[in-house]
Amino acid sequence: MIAALIQQSCTPNPEDNRARLATSIADVASRGAELVVLQELHNTPYFCQTESVDNFDLAEPIPGPSTDFFGALARKHNVVLVTSLFERRAPGLYHNTAVVFERDGSIAGVHRKMHIPDDPAYYEKFYFTPGDLGFQPIQTSVGSLGVQVCWDQWYPEGARLMALAGADILIYPTAIGYESSDTPEEQARQRQAWQLVQRGHAVANGLPVIAVNRVGHEPDPSGLTNGIQFWGSSFVAGPQGELLAEASQTDSESLLVDIDLHRSEQVRRWWPFLRDRRIDAYNDLTLRFRV
């Protein structure tokens, strides 16, 4: 399967962001992409740097204007398309939601972000209700897609549950970057940890992983911080954690990667982690903490 990752900087103009994404989707489709993955909350700047009720105006229903727009692009270019939207489910009820489109433009499925962070410059709990759809792969013409969103990518439980439900690949639209006061050494450790934990999901589950991050500097509208420098570095890892492709840390970029989905079968025969799991001994994983 030829997968495309579109890593993009965002401007304050949603129409401009969507137009540039449309151009990039057309480009990668013309080069043979069958699956196209976009970054987290790609329509707008990362608005969670501040807590403002006005930002709820950015949310929209599913289906709605953005699903119409991206569904038409999936249909026009005959691709499976993974997008990320600020969902208005009901008045006062909002989610950070990945929407997957089939080649005919229909909605194949959604994943509502399960793990919601609340850290300086990442005030997502103010905006997003935790997802209630669990960890269910989305069935498409290119395979069973284990789609999660950003903060979900740090949790091995979600990756494992997707694998146990038959996912062929793990996919993580992302928005993550550097806090300006951290030292260069600390920034490097954070970026490497972000990539390593997801490569670990690939190894532990014998599945390829796609992570697509945004890139560029986005100022803090409140002026209280120096904003976020998103670190890009979108990548694809194979089922042994091997890096198949990696994007720039600084530039908008599209990657095309040929992913062999059949290789997972062989890797799992070599490393039968699913066979050797001690499911009789894992009950305490549902506890908050063990003492």
C-alpha cells in the first residue's frame, strides 16, 4: 500500500489551510497514494494554547462542512483519507475527532480522542470531552486502520487493543512541539521519546505505525508564553520498529511510503508476543494504581 503523510504549517485562515491541504492531497494522489493521513486539527492553528470560549465557534458537526469538503477530495482522488476535526456533537459537548473517508467520499468511521491532556499550552480538557467509542479499528478498502489521536499515542493499552481488534496499521494524527524555555538537550529528548514510544507500539504489536505531526511556530494568542514550535518529524515505522521514512523537523512536506501490510504476519511468527501474553495475569491493568 502506498501511504502519504502530509505535514503542514497552519495559518490563522482555515480556508487557506484547507486549500493547501487540497493541493497536497491532489499531488500525492497523482503520485500513487492510496491512503493519505493528515495531522491533528489541521484546519486551524492549535487553539488549545489558551482557554477561550470563543474557540468553540471553530467546532462543527459530523457530518458537516469539513466532512463535505474532505469527502469530496477523497472521492475526486480515489484515496482513503484520514482527517482530524473539532467536533461539535451537541451544545456544550465537543470532541477531538479523527474522521476516515473511503475512496467514494463516504465516512468509513470516526475515532474520538480518548486521552485528553491538560498541560501548559495544551489545555485540551477545556475543549474536549474524552472519547466514548473505545479502540475500534476502522474498516476501509486499504485495510483495517487503528486510528487514534495525538496524546493517545503515548499509551500502549490503546495500541494493543487496536491490534487485538484486528488493526492492520496504527495511525496517529498529531500536534506536538517544543516549549521554548526547555534546553535544546531536553527538547531533543522529548522528540526522541515521542518517536520511540510509537516505534515501541510497532514492535510490541507487529504492526506498521504512521504518525503525522504539524510543523512551524504558532504564537500564543495570550502572549503569556512564546508559543509552540511544532517539531514535525512525521514518520512511518515498520512492524519491527524500523524507520521507513521521516519528514523534516522544520518544513511542510509530503512523504510517500510503500508499506508492506503482509509483512506483519511474518514478523508475528518470528516474535509471537500475542501468543505468549499472560492474559490470566493482567487484571490489575484496570486499576488506577497498585499498592
